Amino acid sequence: MSNTRASHNICALGRVLVGNGAEIMRCIIECWIPAEDGNCSILDGTLPVKIKNYLDAVKPEAVYFTVRDGQRTMIAVVNIPSEDKMVAMTEPLWLDWNASVSVTPAMSLADLQKSGKDMEKLAKDRQG
């Protein structure tokens, strides 16, 4: 996979309030690590350390590792407290692995359920 696949999309979905009243943006970060860079990190022993350091820094709600289009892939669900924090969430992936990175806004089921009135209004506006 080339680095042109997914540079990064701005996470622009509305904010979600958390228990302490702070607002966050829940996003899915997908990271595709080119084979050569991943191989070098495995062979020099830095891959596990870099992954641990990244996850310790971004504190994801969930993280998954898989293969997509032949590339090592990490998918992390993160809460981004403000737009300026996107740098801390994405730059390590580019710097450590020359990765392609995608940042996509996401909603939980509870977020989707809260949008019911908006959906009803949109449907009503289009019916008439």
C-alpha cells in the first residue's frame, strides 16, 4: 500500500461531554505500517516498545491489530480532547513507521441514540 492511500482526514464531528464536563471527540485512528519499516522495527526490537509508548500516550478506549491490504494495521479508538492534540495522536505514527494514517470521527451507540430528535427533524423536513 502506498502512503497516498489515506493521509489523514480532519476529525470534525461534534463534541461529546464526558463525566467531568470536558468535551472530547471520539475518533478512530487507522495506521498502516509499510512492510519495510515494520520489518526494520521488528528486527531491531523497537516495534513493541514504540507500540507501548504510543498507546501509553494516547490512552485508547480500544486498540486492534490486523492486516489490511497486506500491511500491518493498527486501529485505535481514541478520545481527542481538542484539535491541537491531533498532532500528538498522529505524528508518532508517521515519524516512527512512515505510516499512512486516517483519523475518522465516530459515535457510540449512546451518541447515535441521542441524535434521534435531529434525525426525526431531518426526516420531517424532507417529507414535506
